[in-house]
Amino acid sequence: MEQCDRRAAMGAAAALLVGGATVMAGSGTAQAESSGEQARKSFRVVDRRGRQRFLASSSKPPVISGGKTYPADQRQGPEGTYLIFNDGDGNEKGGIVSSSVGASISLDYTNAQAITLATRWEGVHGAAMLEMKHMPDPALPIDQVPAMPPRVQLGYSTPEGAFLVLSDSQGRPRIVLEIDGDDKPMIKVLDPEGKVVGRLPETPDGQRP
């Protein structure tokens, strides 16, 4: 697979590193370092039935989906600050995650992430990406949902430039638009095996047709 497609895969991985999925936690207190005041580790809003509707947590919380609570170690994403939004049944449907190396906003399907908007940085390098994923069978519990392939990836990184990747239902890139780190634009059409079958410009700079 060509460099532009590897770049898209790297962007997807970066989004996953800062992504989240679901949530719930206790509301204990901790001593605030600077002021000496008691600080809450989490803040939870529930409805009249006791179902969680919103959670703010200073650590990775468990996941609520399909009426079940899954332990925090089954959640994607780093340790950091989590803001979780739940539907009327208490199931997680999106959230915001912030850590020391990145941040993300996600919106969910019934049992999987649907859209992730993420940033990541390290030293002088940074990346930003919007990713839309294939929808799984909504009847599956989250611990039985296979990894869903990305269908749309729009991203940018400081060393690699900007790209838009449109993929098929198997997650294979089929159309790639990019402006690389040297400001050279390119449009590519790929077959299912990743071979370029169409290109604009027709040949890269310095290569013979």
C-alpha cells in the first residue's frame, strides 16, 4: 500500500489513541494540591429512575451499554478527563476525552463509535483527524462487536500534510486525496488490493509514464 494510504492508517491509529467509548464512576473526594480544598473525583447526573445521563470523571470510567456496565479496562483511550453523555436508558452515546497528549470528541452508534474528532501532539509535531466508521449490527452487545473499519478519514499532520481517504465496506482505501508535506497535491483511485488504477496528476514528479 502506498505512502498516502499508510498515512491514513497512521491518522486512524492516532484517533483511536485519544478516543473514548463509554462510562460510569464513583464520586469520591480527593485533596486538591493547590488550595487544600476537597475536590471531587467525578460528578454524575442521574434522572429520576437513577439512570446516568451525564458523567464528568478525572479517570477512565467503566462503560454503560445495553443496560450492562463494563469495567474501565475495556474502554479505549488514555487516562485523562472524561465527559460522558448518556441516552434516556443510561447507555453512553458520546463524550469528550482530554489527556496530556491529545483530546477527542466522539459520537456513538448503539454499540460502537460512529464519529471521532481527535487531536494529538508530541513535541513540535501534531495531528488532527475526523473519522467516520462503518455501523455494526446494532443487536450485538459491545463485547461482541468486531472492529469496525473506517469509511471516511479527513486528517492533517505537521510532517505528512493533509489527506481525505474514502474506504469501502472492508475498510480498504479506494479514493485518496492529499497534499503532502512538500505541498504537492495528488488524487488516487485504488482497487481492492491497494493498487493505483487512476491518478491525478497522471505521474508523480520525476517519474516517466
